[in-house]
Amino acid sequence: MPRRIRSLVASLGEEVTAHARQSEAIAGRTNLLALNATIEAARSGEAGRGFAVVAQEVKALADQARSSSASFREQILGRLQQGAAIADDLVRDVEGGRLVELAQSIADTLCRTLYDRSIDIRMLASDHSVGEAILFRSDSPKAEAKALERLRALLRCSPYFLNAFVVDASGEVAVCAHDNASVRTVNFKGYPQFERALVADLSQEWSTDDVWENPWSDRRKVLVYVAPVRFDGATIGVCYLEYDFEGQAATIMDVIRKSTSGAVVSIVNRQGRVVASTGAYAYHAVHPYVKPGDAPRIDARDGLVVAQASVPSNHGFAGLDLRCVIEDHVATDDEIADAMRARMRVG
């Protein structure tokens, strides 16, 4: 509806301009006729004096008509421009507002989903069997077996947990839920996420960094959650939980795709790159309507409305600076105008 109003205002502006120009053209021709009449009256001498007076009056009326037409055009077009500005605001508020609400709802859902995984990693890292596996695994095979069962039990809870493992303070993998996982041979000493977890203070119970392609999981797009494993106040290792962001995002995007009519919904990271989308964007493609550092906004243009919402901070979780972007391709102003003209012809 707001776009139809804007199209109607534009159409009225064009009609006013056309009529005003036509009126000014008529006034101009009348003025020219009056001038010719004045010249002929002058040639007629005394006999044409009365006719000359009439010609002057006609000229004056033509000048007034042209001036009045120009003034009318200026005033009406000014009012119509104000109406067009109001219609533009309506487009942003009505169309954009709806999309912003949807984008924020998706962002909130994603935030809750990601934060809930932090509960899983914290519970895992605080489990006694995990700490005992690090401290006593060389002396007690039972300690390692108990921790292994605890890790595998967590993985059975959700299809989106790809792996869980524990790394000791030297960087060696102490326990890994998957026996054949290639990550078992990796030493994490020097890895930024591992090093940050080792020196984290007591208030930093967990962290995750960014969606990335994990070479140890067939390049699956994942989020890796980590939490310090502590014993008597000292950090003795780091617990890892690999979350299948690609699979979870695909499920969410599929639900969104079925519930939205033609709109393209994307999740982008802090660099403005796509990490999930209902559209044709490839992973890590630069999103055309998002720039790093942009504040969430509504962008309404001819034929397109773009709305953005940030994944909010929740319980100390910064949302990875992710945001939800929705593109809704709508009828252009020309298409709306054509449809309105066709309707008027039928009517």
C-alpha cells in the first residue's frame, strides 16, 4: 500500500506538471496573439485604438494566467513532494518494520541456540571424570574410560555435536569422543583459542570465536566451544565441543524458507561475509548490502527492502557479532505505476 501511495503521488505530480505546462503554453500563445493584435491596431490608426485597448487587456490576462499557472504548479508540486516524503517514510516503516521484526526474531533465536551450547561445554568441563582423566589417565585407564563415556553421552544428546575432546595443559589430546578423529594427533600448544582458555580468569567460563571450515571434520562449517578444566583453582586443561553450525543453520534456514515468501534471509559475520543463507550466496561470500561496522538499519530502495538485526548479547555472550539480513524484492515503482494505469483503463 505505501508504494502505491508513493506511485500515485508521483503520477499526480506528473499530471499537474503536464497541465500547468499546457496552461502556460496557452497563455503564451494568447500573449502572442495579443501582441499581434496590438501591432495591427497600431497600423489601423485612430480606428484601431479601441481594439488596441482590448488587446492590452487580453495580454494582461494572459500574463496573469501564466503567472497563476506557475504559482499553482509550484505550490502543488511542493505539497506533492511532501506527500512523497511521507510515502517514503511509510515504505520504510511499514515494509522495513515488518522485516526488522522478523530479522530480530531470527537473530534472537540464533542467540539462544548458540548460548545454550555454552551450558553444555561448561557442564562438561566441570565434570569430575573429565578432570580425573587429565590428572590420572596415565595411572588409571578407568579414569580415561569414564571421561570418554561422559563425552560420548553428550554427543548422543544432539545430532549437531560433531565431536568432544579434552586437551591437557601441554596441548596433547587426553580424551577424544571419536576414536578415528584426526584431531587426536594434533598438539594444541600455541593455538590462540587454547592459549586464551589456559589463562582465562575464573569469570571466563567458556568462549567461542567464529564460524569456520574445520579441516579435521571434512571442512564442515563449525563453531568450536572451549572451557577451562580447573582443579583446586588451577587450570589443568581445556575442554572442546565441536558444534555443527552448518547443519543447525541449514535446519533453521529451511524453516525460514518455507515460512517466507520470496525474501532472502542470510546470517553474516563481523566481516560482512555470509555464513548461512536461504538464497544463492556461497559460504563466506561478501554480502552486497552489509559493510563491516555497519549499524543495523532499514534500507528501502526501488524494488528492494533490506533489513538488518544484530544477534544480541546474552548472558555475557556477544553473539559473535553475527547479524541477520533480510532482502525482500518487491515491485518497482514503474511496475506499480503500470499496474495502476492498467487498472484505470479497465475501470
